[in-house]
Amino acid sequence: MPINHYHPRIEAALREFIEQMGEKNLLRDACEYALLNGGKRFRPTLVLMIADALGLGRDVLPAALSVEFFHTASIIADDLPCMDDDDVRRNRPSVHKAFGESVAVLASYALIAEGYGGIHRNSFGEGKNALLCLEAATRCAGINGATNGQFLDLFPPDLNLSTIQKIIYQKTVTLFEICFIFGWLFGGGSANQLELVRETAYHLGMAYQIADDLLDDLQDTAQQSPINIAAACGKEMAIDLFEKELTRFTVCLKKLGIWNSDFENTAAWLKKYPGPLGSRA
């Protein structure tokens, strides 16, 4: 992705944090393996981008790392044999293949807890905004968010477009919502604009997942998940939905007053699918 000037800062902070996670053992090794497994760091980058676009000089790095902890925990869980049953993640063995299923489950628990710890570390002096960030993380990660999204992904009632859109929202878009709320509130944005912040996150998250589904649709259909918007409505309609979501995303950013070159580059990057999404996120 083009917004790579945040990447070294995030990588360094992750490595420093791992050293503080407690005594070195197999569980900590599994957390380190999962966290340093070559991700694009798109989600924590969004947190930093939003705060920087607000221009108030707030340090939101703890919250940005929180998002990566939540995301990595979900990846570990998704890959388990009882879930999506994936043996490989980013061209390396999944955590449960490298460390065993028991350690993998515990690593996901540990990283979820560290995600909430990051909210605490970014909360000093924030008052109500800290509580709003805590609410957002709890709602988006819980039974009305990503957890139920994974449940529906495993047990979809049907493969209608509306069901697939709900799964995409709960399983994928909710984490983008956390990114935007953390970056906005911890970055000094007004809580009065949270609905617009959530709407902005929704449009970016949907555009991102539709682009990913279009990429999957170009690949081996025998291994393609049935929860795929391109498969549900056809490639042409999926492209149209993608373009509409991306346009709405840019409109919302401009209403928030944070449209800048980094976000412009992000939109341009997404338009070049499937190229930038060639590796799993």
C-alpha cells in the first residue's frame, strides 16, 4: 500500500511492546509470531492517519496497536480447524500449525486483552471520549459485531446479497469502525460527529472487502468461500457497488474535513484492485 511512512513506526512499536508482554515462553512466542507475520498494518495506519489529519498532535499509537491486536486475534481464531481451517497465513504456517491449537487459542485471548489494554493506555485525560472508544470496541468486537459475523460466516442462513452484506459489515467493517473512532476521538475530534465517522468507516470497509471479494472471484473458484459479494451479485454489480462505496467514503472524509493526500492515495490504491490486495490481509 502507498501509505508506507507509518509502517516502520508501527513495526518498531510492536517489537517494543512484545518485549514487555512478560516472560518469554511458548505463549509469548506465539503472540510474537502472529503479530510479526508480515501484515500491511493498514488498520493501525488508519488510526494514525485520522489523528494526523486532525492536526492536533495527539499521540494515538497505543490505540493504533490495539487495533492490530484485535485484528491479529481474529486472524488466529479464523484460521483454526473449527473455524475457516486455514493452514497457511501470509505464506507461513498459521499459528495453530506452528504452535498447536491450545496455544493458538490462548494467544488470541491474550491479544484481545492487550487490545483493551491499549485503550486504557491511550485514555489518560480523555474522559468521555475514552468511554466512547471502549464502547465502540466492545460493540464492534462482540456478539453484535465481529463475533456474530464469524458465526454467520460459518452458519449463513442463506447466500442472499443482504446476508452477505451483513456478514461483511459485522466481520470486516466493524474493525474499520474501531479504527476510525479511535483515530477520531483520541486524535481530538468531536464526539458530536461520531455518526459521520461511523458512516465513513462503513464505506471504506465495504469498499475494501468488495475489492477483496473481486480478487477472490478471479482466483480458483473451487477454493472460493461462498460468502463472496462478487459471486452473489455478479462481477459487474460488485464493481459498481465498490465504486459507489469508495465515492461515498471520499465524500464523508471531506465532510469531516480530513481529506488529504494520504487518504487520496488510499482511495487510488483501492481502485487498482486486485493488485494491492494480492496477499491476504
